[in-house]
Amino acid sequence: MQSTLRSLAVFLFVLGGFLFQSTA
């Protein structure tokens, strides 16, 4: 469960960074 949560956190971090780059 912890590994899944960590993978989700990484995914959201990458997605957030991508959106930030697009809007910048």
C-alpha cells in the first residue's frame, strides 16, 4: 500500500510540474 501511495505521489508531482511548465 505504501509503495502504491508513493507511486501516486510521484505521478502527481510530475503531472503538476508538467502543468506548471505549460502555464508558465
